[in-house]
Amino acid sequence: MRRTAARERLISLPLASKHCMHPAPSSLFAALAMLALPLPRPLAAQAPSGLTAIEHVRVIDGTGRAPLNDQVVLVDGQTIRSIAPMGHRGSPAIPSGAKVIDAHGQTMMPGLINAHGHLALVDGSQNSGTYYTEPHVMAELRQYEHYGVLDVLSLGLNRDLLYPIRTQQAAGTLDGAAAFTADRGIGVPGGAPQIPHAADQLYQPRTPEEARSDGAAAAGRDANLVKVWVDPMHGAAPEMQPAIYTAVIDEAHKQHLTVAAHVYALADAKKLVAAGVDVLAHSVRDARVDTELIAAMKKRGVYYLPTLTVDESFFAFADHPELLSDPFLIRATTPAELARLRSDSYRGSVANDPHTAQHRQDFAMAKTNLKLMVAAGVRVGFGTDSGANPQRLPGYAEHRELQLMVEAGLTPLQALHCATAVNARLLGIDDHTGMLAPGLRADFLLLSADPAVHVANTRRMVSIWHNGYPGTPWATDRPETPAPTPR
């Protein structure tokens, strides 16, 4: 369910800026000690100006429609002015003085939008309750941006320092992926999320009255969304009771905010949807989704975020050590963490972990349920839970998630639609981003190959354009090919 006042909050989208000259760290979990080193500059180091014509480009517009071949896209500063076929009657003339980029063989698609990430929770190889500082938050927002993820909802465990970052981005004085926040989020004492955190990163109400007060406090800080954790962690933790999350949902809706729920079980998903939740922020993984849940979600317009990388992250690098030689991954982590994941001791820990078998079952069920949800016409968005543990690498995880969605049975265009236009609608920003169309913002990726043919081609980035600011990706599958040069 979309809420008008919440949409008004969300459309104050952070913008990249020519004024931002903060150094961008070269890896995800950059320590404060690195700040004195000479590091790459932010994606947006200069303001866009004038017209740029991108010719002979294939356009995937984010709507799920088939690509448009041999197009010319006119970018006017921060906005797309037009998209039209090359050399056809009625196609726009290239204005004198416009920069022209020949994009033969390249594909343009909207920037990725992650509706379930986390910021500054991981210090090296472990979660940390003291790592959530402005330099670390900005390091990760920049990492997302340089991997083509241009908007990120940090879905809980946030400190209040994220609000001034969001404000500066909206004012055009700070770079990085546009930050959206679910504030601290609401759990229960002793329950999920069982991640080290500071006292001001999580609410843990004991009564419905406290829960209602916590939801109102988040709204008072102008949160973009409210998050609840509903999961007993396979019996290892107390579970939030319906009276608590019902109070949160009711209060949030009174404050014109949507509510997302961490969920695992089918029975909990049904209860949450009946209580009015707006987003299921994970897959149902204990059983196949049934017609009752599907019908309720469709009736209420509830979004479903599959987050397949969550369950795969527990065993993927042990099962597929070749991934750890991929430059696209290497750029997203630290040498120390890479060495840990490559070690025999790490692979042994996965093999000997009694929970690994359950994670494999959950992963298989998540893929099954994703396919069922898409086939039924449920609103399926895109999230990864990246940043929640050391194996879920911001930027890399989003491209991996696209591949896993296709493995689950979606077409590449369906997966890209979830990660762009659907998520823009979820966040209430679809009036200016998430798709490619005249009048919308110039938020797009230029790729050297077509992801509609092979979705892993999203990794083959030539350039990243965020609010009209072109930049170079940190990592790509095609380092040998130079970016196109204007003429």
C-alpha cells in the first residue's frame, strides 16, 4: 500500500554534487586510518552541463519491455530530454555544440535500486557495534554508487547520523548512492536482529504502547519507512508477538509511513499481511507460498523482496571458490577478508556448521517461492541484505542477486524490472528515476553487452551516470575496453 505523505518524504532524493570533493575509499570496509591516504575521487566530481547525445545505443528502459535498438538519447544536464530511433523521421536533431558519444554495441539501462541493504555494520571480518560512523557510512554509499547501485534503502540498525547525510545529498552537497532510511528498526528484547549494535541503533519495545511510541519517534525524525523483525531464528530467539507489530503498523500508517517486515515463515507472512504490512523484506523459506498468501498480497499491493543472496551467502564462497578470483568481487572487499574466505579453515567451518544444510534448504525454497510470486503477479522488488554480514558485499551482491533471480526462473528483463522500476515505485521515487524516459533523471548505466541476453552483463559497465554526472565504475568485467570518448 502506498501512502501519499510517505511519498512526499521519499521524493526528496539525494543528488550527487559538484561541490563534494570528499575522498572515496577504495574498498568497502575502509578503516578510519585509511582516510589520510590518496584515494579515488567521488563519482560526481564535476557538474553536468549542456547536452550530451548518446548515439546508436540499445535502451532497456526498466519497464520490462523489450530493448529498443539503435537509439539516440539526449541528456540535458541532469535530465533525459529525449529517446528516439537513430536516423528515423522525427528523430531529434543533435543540437550544435552537443557532446556526442558513439555507443555502438552498448546498452543503456537504469541504475540499480536496492530496497534492502544495511550500512556500516561490518568491520573487516566481523559485525561491529561501533563501526556505524559517518566515514564508514559514506564509504559504503560510494561503493554502492561505483557498482551502479544508485539508490539504497538502509533497512534498519541505523544511527541518527544518517539523516544529515541524507539531507546533504538532497541539497546536492554530498555524493554516493542516494540514502533512504528505515531508522533504527523495531525488534524485541533478546530477539532478531542478533547483530552487535549501539543502543541508538535499534528499538526493542516490551509492550504495544512502547512499540507505538517507537514508531512515532521514527516518523518524527522523518524516516522513509519503518522496519520490524518477525523471526524466532529457528527457535533460538524470542519472536515479536502480533500485538507488537500490529501496534507498529497501525502507528506508522497513522504517520503516513510504510512498514517492512523481516520474515522467514509462511504463517508469519500471512499474519503480517493481514495486519497491514506493506513489504515482506525477505523470502518465505520454510514452505511453498500458497494461494491464500498470494491472494492477500495481491489484494493489498504488498511488495515481496526475495533477497536470495542472504541464504546463498552462508555457503557460496565455500562451494564456489572461483568467485574469489573474480576482480569484480575482489574490488568490493578487503585483502584480509578475501584471504579469510579463501582459507581452508573458512571452507571447513562452512562444511562443519550444523546450520549449513538448513541454509541450503532455505535457498532452494526461496528460489521456488520467487518464481511462484512472479508467476502470480505479486509485486516483486529487489533487495540483497548487503552489508549485514562480511559475505554480503555492497555493490557486488546486487549483481549476484540478479543472476540468482534468473536462475530461479525469471527472465533477465523481469529481474531488471524488479531492480529498477518496481523498486522506484516501492520507494515512491518513480516520478523521476527507476526508468529511462524523457523528463526523468539521467540515472543510468552504459554497458558493453546486453543484459537482456545474459543478465551477468550488468557487470560489464562502461560508465555510470548518476543525476547526469558521468563516472567510471570501480570494477567491471571488461577492464581491457576503454570508456567511450566524446567527440
